[in-house]
Amino acid sequence: MAIRIESPAEAFAAVASVVIAADSMGSMDERDAVLQRLKQAPALKGQDTAALTAILTKVTGHLCDALPTTETGAFTPAAVDQVITAVRGVLGAEQLAQAVKLAEATMDSDGTSESEKALLVQLRAGLK
């Protein structure tokens, strides 16, 4: 099933969603890092925590319903490719760089696992 990413806000949330799922252990530190980074993104300025949480929840649900995951709940590399394609369709070059920084900050918030490192390589290559 194809995914729909219709705005920069949804694009940033999609990147955050795949990163949070990568190590199968979404933590409060990750969530807080994501929300802080989303608040800093120019496309999301002025959004409060509740609005950002709602966007993240909506997009995560959409991705989980539409894309394949591993037995641990992480998105498969093919699923991440679909997210990258969808994100590239709505973000400009500067925003793509911000999306990579969002991924890096999210991973750094609770320690980077091997699965997250592999995901970061894929995201950097796809979002450049």
C-alpha cells in the first residue's frame, strides 16, 4: 500500500516515526527529543506540544498500517525507502537536511543501537 505524506509536518513526523521504531524501544527521551526538534523546524514553528504529538501519532499510525515491519516492530528497509520517497516529495533541500538532523538527534537521545546506525546510513543516503 502506498503511503501519503501531504505536508512538511507529516514528513518530519514520518522520519521521526521510523527512527523511534528502529530500536524497538521508544523511550520518553526519544519522544522529548523528537518534540523539541519538531518545535525548532521552521515548517512547524508555532505548533504546541499537543499538536505535534497529534501529528506524530497520526503519521505513526498511518505508517504502521501501510508499511511492512520486522518481528520487532521496526520498519523494514523497503518500508524506509517508501518513507524516503514520500518525504522527498514534500520537503525542499534545506528541509531534507533538517530531517536528517532530526533523525540524528532522536537517535542520540537514548543511545544509538546498531539497527539505528543502519537506518541512519539509509536516511542520509536517501535524504541528501
